[in-house]
Amino acid sequence: MKTINIKRVYDSKESDGTYRVLIDRLWPRGIKKTDLSIDEWNKEIAPSPKLRIWFDHKKERFEDFSKLYIEELKLKKEEVERLRNIATKQPLTLLFGAKDLEINHAVVVKEFLLNR
């Protein structure tokens, strides 16, 4: 498998030679679609609205959020396999809008793609 990166969408608007996937269900605030270089916007791989709202990016909920989100990812086999296949052919960048670089769903997706 090639490299899988995670980057904040606000810090990485330009193409960087990787396959760039926005993995948020909602479009990031303050960014025009024409200003963001992405190969795809994958809403399906994002956490369910119910889980995202419950998590609310609270550090104390991240462990439970991760477990619940992994269960959701297990149900999205086709999308997960498709992203894995992309990552075997070229570097993949998962883009997200959250502020925290360590407590977000992209961390969970990256770990899931690499280790399952």
C-alpha cells in the first residue's frame, strides 16, 4: 500500500500529486468548491449524522466514537475497498474539516484502511 495522508482541508487546498478525497458529509465552511483541489467528495465514508452530532469533537468521547465509527465503516465494504485499491496504486490523502488534527474521523478512517 502506498502512503495514506490526512490533512485539514483548510491547510491543503492545492493539489499535491496524491489522490485527494474529502471525507466529510458536509462541505467545509468558507471554502468555495472551485478553490479546493479534490479528486472526489466521498460523503458515504463519513460518519453518520447521528454519530457525528453525538461526538461533537469532544476528546473524552473519541475512544467510543472510534469504536462506533469502525462499526459503521465495516458496513461500507465497497467504499472502503475502493479507497484501499486507490491507495495501493498511488498516495491517498484524506481531507477533513475538523480543527483537531488528532481527534477526528479521518484518523479513524486512515487506521481502518491500513489495518483491516
